[in-house]
Amino acid sequence: MNIKDIEIFKAIAHHGNLTKAAKELNYVQSNITNKLSKIENEVGRDLVIRTNKGVILTAEGKIFSEYVDRMMQLYREMLDTMKHSTEILGQLNIGATDITTVARLPKVLSFYLESYPQVELTLTNGSSKNLIKDVLEYKVDGAFITDFVNENKLIYETLIEEEVVLISSINHPPIKCLKDLNGRDILVFQKGCTYRRKLEEWVNKEGILARKVSFGTIEGMVGCVKAGVGVAMVSKLIAEQLNNDQKIQFHEVPEEYKYVKTIFIRRKDIPTTRALDKFLDITREVFENSY
């Protein structure tokens, strides 16, 4: 049953006559008759009594008619609100990696929620791999990832490319090459993280033996780095933001591992809402002015 079916029943109930209802809605009478039968079959009740002079609502038909009137009123109110409202409304579900959430999203979210308080925004954190899956499965409207994937169902927008560094405690011996880490711990995010993948590729290429310790948050990882637990590969911007106590030491990364792109992805088959359009406008401005 759709809104057209509801409109047809409302006209039938109003006129008590199939011919008049058909004339009002510009339908042929046979179409009205078929629609009425379809509605009754779906509801599982006889809604009218057919007579030579027209139709009379049954007891069930009167109850159904009351619901129809309420539904049509809400439908008209909805259309009027959407046509004339200048506010940005609705829900917005965004996914982001932990590093993007810590480094850039606070300012984005602050501007956005202040500008569009009627939007109900939900933020989901995860690895790039899991966030790609969430977008493909319609769980989020879009997501910030740091790892490109060739998926033709997605639209990609590169927002920024930033430098990656290796960090250690301030008292850590100099790291002139990766072999200086032999036998030491390397701190990584969960599987599916771009930074973890890059560090693993580098370690494997150099043939380094190092124990991996996994973390769920950037704050936990950096805290352990400061305490001398091990070393980690992170965004230079993040490391600078979290180095307010000057307990982190920065080490250069080879060119092939040195840069990471932050990309916003969404599905091609879902049109952007006004809420998402405004979110992306603010995101682009914040990312462009982040340096």
C-alpha cells in the first residue's frame, strides 16, 4: 500500500461513490475498483459495502478511514515542512579512523553542530578496512579513511596528504636506520590500519625482528611511547598535538612510507543529503586550513 492507495480510499470514503472518486482523481472507474480490492486484500477486511447507489463504509472501513485521514494530514504536513524549511534536518552517520577523529574532527564537529543543531550526528570509529565495509553495507553515510581501495561502488574525495613520522620517547637511542629497532617493541593499531600496514611493510622489507603491541586508541599508544615502551608510526600532526610535555622524539621515515592521504568515501548510489553536503563543506574548509 502506498500514498496513492491512501488518497484513493480517502476519495472513496468522502464521496461514497466510485465514479465520483475516479472523476476527482482523474482515474478510470475500473482502476479505482481494482485499487479498492487491493487495499481490502492487504488489510484483510471488507472496508465498504457495495450498493447500487455507491458504497457504504463498514465498521472496519470507518476505523480505517480515520487512520487514512490522520496519515494524509501528516503527509501534507511533512511535504509543507520540507518545502518551506530553511533548516538542515535529519540524521547523519559518519565513520572515521581514530587518528582523523583526534587530529581534525573536533574542529569540524564543533563548527558543524553549532551551525546545524537540528542534525542528529553519530560518529563511528574504526580502521580504514572496517570503515570501507561499513560504507558499502550502508551502515554509515560516509567515512574518513587513510587507505585507498579500488571499489567502483564508492566515490572518493582526497582531503589532505600529510607526513608520517616514527616516534619514540625522548630518551630513546637515536634511530639512524630501522635495524636499530631489532629486538624492540613496535606499537601499532588494530589490523586494517594504514599506519600499521606501512610500518609492517617497512619492518618486513628490512628483515627486522620486533614484537608488535596492538592498541585501540592513539592516546594509549602515544602514552606508552612516552613511557619508553616502544616506537610507533603516526601522523606528524598528531604527534605534535600530543607532545605538549615534550616527551616525544621524532624520527624520519623513508620516502615510500612518508605520506598518508585522508580520503572521504561514500556510496555512488546514495544521493547526498543537505546535512551531508554541509558537513563536507565545513570539512573541506577545516582540512584546507589545517596547516
